[in-house]
Amino acid sequence: MAAYLQNIATAVPDQIYQQDFLRDKMKEYLSDDRATRSIIHRIYSQSGIEKRHTVVNDFNANGDPRLFFQQDGSVAAPSTGTRNSLYSEHAKKLFVDVARSLITDTPDIEADDITHVITVSCTGFFAPGPGYEIVKQLGLSRSTQRFHLGFMGCFAAFPALKMAKSFCDSQDDAVVLVICLELCSLHFQRSRETDHLISASVFADGGAGALVSNRTPQNNQTVYKLDRFATSIIEQSEDDMAWTIGDTGFDMILSTYVPELIESNLQSALKPLLEAYDTNKDQINHWAIHPGGRAILDKVEKNLGLEVQQLASSRSVLSDYGNMSSATILFVLKHLLDQPMQQSPERVLGMAFGPGLTVESGLFLKQRG
């Protein structure tokens, strides 16, 4: 039985900051020496990011209380509780907005058709959870099954899609919403350590969702057929990408060594994936790589010998949105889904990297109904 990703919807906070504006503000607030200012300037200028969305509006506060960057020039370190309260306030709306768009914009799908809701996030918690909010606010059936994947990081969309496919494989009438929502900017750390500066330069806020079902696409609709998924772990790398809860927010460790770790281990990690997919690198039309940072995309492109256009969607999403953790790969897949097809089907290999260092991937067949 075939499972199809029939639609992808995205949502971002209204507040937008240009990357060069944030670069200059970071230099102003966090550095009082030339060396640190130079590091900040280089990190931000070479990030491959033009702008990012955030729920933090410190620089447009108009007299309202600021979260981090105070008017007297100091940088606050709000408690984890304060940050999580803001997460709950903003995340509920964005989760529901994405789910509403998926239902409204998918042909022949109504609220009553939804059988499962899978929500994903690693940047906050509340209960009743986001699945409950979606069911309640959109009037879904009270019997809708709800699942939440938490604290998995940037690769979490893949386990969620895997779960959705399993539901469709076992239930003919399954119609599954997968919603990934991250508010990474709430966990900014006022540290001058290079790893923290890198995290602050790339992470952003946004949500994205996918609607998955067994329904055969109609009326020339362009969809992804979910083919296969695979997982691989890069050994002795767990200290280079980690996510822990502290007293002043969640502490993301994103080592400067991550791009090199990915480059040196990509071929060995990719080999079992391609074997699982019964394909080879040259048969992949598009690569939907999670844009954790420009250096990661550069290393993947060089290591795999890819053409520039094969990573165009990943670079476009990085430029326009930054790294939104688990939601980001769905932005990339949507960008690719919206592009004109040169043939049918087209093979798309999606890949994301997260704590572990874990490599999650999926093979998607882009095709018309």
C-alpha cells in the first residue's frame, strides 16, 4: 500500500530580522574587545543567512519589556520557566495555523478525515499538548489519535514521517497530520563561547507540517510518495551536538567540528542508506539536506560531488529562514515540491543531522497524480 505526502504547509512568526542587523547588535551587546567582535562578524557574515524569523521582538519592543537585549545595554538571562511560558503562548497558535493550512489547502480533505496527529518539538513543553490544541481548535474528532515526539532535535521530522507511514500501512483510511514547530530563539545564551555564538547565528523560529495518507493523488496533483527511511549514527560524536535543559533555557551544543565530522563520515553513513534504498548516488535527482549551517551544505556538496542546483532548495531555505531545527527539512521539501518537474517520478533524498550525531534520511518519489 502506497503512502503519499500530499501537502506541506509552513508558518513563521511575523517578526523578521536581517542577519547583518543581528550581527551588529550581537557585536554591540556581547563584545567589548576586538577579537570577539571579529569572531562574531565572521560567523554572521559567512552564515549563508539573509534573514530569520523570531518570536523575540526586543529590537521592536516600543517600551514593552524585553526578553534578552535590554535598553540599558545589558543582556538578560531569563529563567527556563519564563522562556517556556513564552513558548506555550506562541507555539499553540503556530501549531494550529500549520494544521489548519494543511487541511484547508489539501484537495478532498476535511477535518473529519484526520485520524492521527503527530506533533514534534524540542524547544518547549506544555500539557495538554499541541495535538490537543489542534484537535480542539480545528474541531477534529475527539477520537483522533495524538502522538508527540520531543527533544529529538533537527532530524525529528523523519521519525515523525516514518510513524505516519506506519499508520497508513496498517490502516487503509488513515489521514495523518505531522506538525514540527520550533522556537529556537527563546533559548539564546548570553555566552561568548564560540559554540554558543554559532548557535545564536543560525537558529530561528518556524513551523511546518505534512499531510500523509494512502489516498491516490488526483487531478495532476504533485505529491511525494514515501518510499523508504534509514538511520545511521556517526560514532564518537555525541559531545559535538547535544541539547540539554539548564536553569536559563535549553543549552544547544553545536561544535565547530560538526561540518568536518559530517564530511569525514558521510560516505560511510550514506552507503547503508543507499543500499537500503536499492539505489546509487547518481540516480538521485535532488538532495534535500537539512541546512544546519552553510559549512554543512558546503561539505556535503563537496564530499558527494553534487551539482550546485542539487542543493539549491537547501541553500534557499537557509538564506530565507535560517535553521529552525526539526521544521527546516519540511521547508526544504516544500521548496522542492513547488518546483516544476523535469520528469516523473523524480527521486529526492532527504537527510538531516541531529544529536548523536545521528543521520536520518528518507527517499521520496516526487510524482504527479
